[in-house]
Amino acid sequence: MSIEIRNSQGEPSEAARIADQLRRVYEGPAWLGPALKPILSEITQNQAARRPIGNAHTIWELTLHIAAWMRIARERLAATHIRDDAEGENWPAMVGSWHDALAVLDGEQRQLEAAVSSFPDKRLNERAPATEPQTFYELLHGVVQHTAYHAGQIVVLKK
């Protein structure tokens, strides 16, 4: 996806630039190294479900967790009030197949990227509807950072 939304000076909007960072951390090229989608593409269902470190999360669980926070962030862009996150939203259960989990992640990433691309820059400094005080700008950059953090964990678990 290329940045298409431009400000009055013909430059990409800030929201479009954040959407570009979401795309880069997911598909690449990412400044930090391999992007999440290429990392996950090499993982089998058995590898994804394996728990090599005691009580640590599996690659599959981390993948669903990343997708959950992409969805939560997207919902917060459109929300008008703070809601308590339902039990299980943060760490969804591993159901279906590994292929299903990858499809969920891909869908959530694309939907969030589209929502962010069209989000008005003038609202980025408004308080996001979340239990922790944060602006939409902080929320969206947080999703990029969250994805990068867990991508690093997945690389380690993959070895």
C-alpha cells in the first residue's frame, strides 16, 4: 500500500505515515530487520504450537495476541467511550488451524492500516477511549511498537 492521503502542502498526512509504519513492521521493509509476515510465513503449525520455554507463550498465542491488539486499536479509533476489555481478548485461545490464525492477523492488519490511513490528523492528539490515558497518536505508535516487540520474541522462539 502506498501513502495516498496528503495534507494541504501535498505531503503525506501523519495518519498515512503511521499506517505506512504499520505496513512496514508487518510486511516490510522494516528498519528493525525482518518484518512479521515474512517471519511467520516460514513457521509450521507444529512450530507455532510448540512451547519451548516453560510458561512462555507460543508463537501461535503471540500471533493471536498481536491480531487482538490490532483489532482493539481499530475499534478504539471509532469508539466514543471506554469499555472494559472482555476476558480473553488480550490472549485469544488457539482455535482452528495455524493458517486460520495467520488469516486473522492478516485481516486485522489490513483493516487497521485502512482505518489509520483515513483517520483525521486533527484527531491524533485527542484522548483515545482506553483505560490508560493516551492519545490516538500514542495508541497507534504503540501498536507498531507492540508488533515489533512480539516479532522479536517470535524470532527467538523460532530457533
